[in-house]
Amino acid sequence: MTSEITLFVNPTAGRGRGAHAAQPAASALRAAGFSVRTVLGENAGDALTRARAAVADGTGALIAVGGDGMAHLALQAVAGTRTPLGLVAVGTGNDLARALGLPVRDPAAAGRRIADALKNGELRDIDLGQVGDRWFGTVLASGFDSRVNDRGNRMRWPTGRFKYDLALIAELAAFKPFPYRIRLDDGEVREIEATLVAVGNGSSYGGGMRICPGADPTDGLFDITVVGDCSRATLLRVFPSVYRGTHVDHPEVTVHRAAKVEISAAGITGYADGEPLGPLPLTARCVPGAVRVAGL
């Protein structure tokens, strides 16, 4: 493996933590003997082009410094290659790092973990979800949760996570279940009324909401959590238990396991790793061993 590695940095992650996190992470990597170059980019598209160029040029690893959005962007550059991915998780949610048991908001520790892994060959292949040509590492969300995302993304004020709290309240006021068509592994089409359908390669989204608590990114299968046709009052009662993952014990919640999922519902946008994929219908496939991660 070449000793030159690439830091892929989002300077705005975690309200500026991304820019500050790059330095201690880079220092830890250089102290271990690595030559470090940094990729920023003028925007997401330009940054991804530069990251893909680094991978094509044979960088020893691509290390995403930021949150789940930056990790998602990095996956588009390294998925399907043998270039290791490192995560310096300093964003707001950091759900991919949490799912993999990696340091969160400790860039020096993350840098040391990655350096040790690269030097000692401690690399592990994990599964990814794929929708068209887009890859994701955590959860594909659709339904009530993606409607909250839609509304929050349209809001100019307030900033930060508080706007998503307000978006949640607004969506609750207009809440009603959605008619879905779902097919698992080319089986029969199921027509259901559901509050949301979440397709988990990882267990959590939204900064620790364990919507798919049993998801294992090394088993070649998604965990699909379906929250059924429940009332607003039931949703309010069940919602807090998502942080513990105990919502799956509620009678209105079912969990399925499949390697391929087709989801259709009118007026619903799919989000993966917190990033918009586009309107349903969408087909997601679990691709075993699609990315090599350092430090697991």
C-alpha cells in the first residue's frame, strides 16, 4: 500500500467541526509515517470528482472528515474498489461511524485508529446498499421520516437540528399513513398502509435513532422496518423508543430481512444516509463486501 493517503474534508460539517478536525487527524496520520494530502472541492460535485481522481491515482486510503453526508459522498468514490475508507466522524449524526463502532467527535483518536489499521492491515469489507448508481451505508428512509426531511430542507429558519424538530411537529399536524407497494427479493407485491418504511444496512439514522436495530452491515441482507397504519397518538408514544430500538416490539411494527427491496408510494422522496435519492418507486440492493473500511 502506498504511504500517501487522502483526507476528504467537509469544512462545514458539525457547524465548523470538519475544518478543525482535519488538523488533529492529519497530525496523527503523519506521526504514523503517512504522507497526507487534502481534497476539499468547491462544491459536492467538484469534491467527488477530486476524490474519484485520488482513488484512480492509487491513493492508499480515502479518509472522510465530516458527518454522514461526507461519508455518503466518499462511498461514491470508493465503493466497488479496494481503496480503504477511513472515517473521522465529526458531523451532527455520525450514524455510519456509530454503526461500525468507530470514534465519534474525537478526530485525533480516529486518526490514530485509521493509521494503526492501515499499517497493520486491519481492514474489513462491509456491505452497502445500492439504488441505481448511488451507494449508501446506513438507512434508506421513506415515509413520515423523509417528509420531515423534505420540510426541514425547505426551511430557511431556524438553522441546525432545531428546524427538523419544528418540521417534525408540522408533519405530525398533517400526519396520515401512506399507501405502499413493497416487494422483497422478487417475491409477491404487498400493498399496505404504512407510516414509514426504512431499509437498513446500518442500524440508525438521525444521530442515533435505531430504526433498524438488528441491521448488520456484514450479513448480506437489509433489515426492513415497517411502521404500519398507526394513529398520531400511537406514533407519538412509539417515537421515543426508536432511540433504544425497542419500537420493533410494538404490534404495529414489523421487521423483514431481504437482499433486495422494491418500494413504491406516491409523493414520497427516498433519503439514504440523510441525502435525497429521488421520488419513489426505488429499488435497493444489498451488495456484500462493497467497501473496505479501516479501523474496525
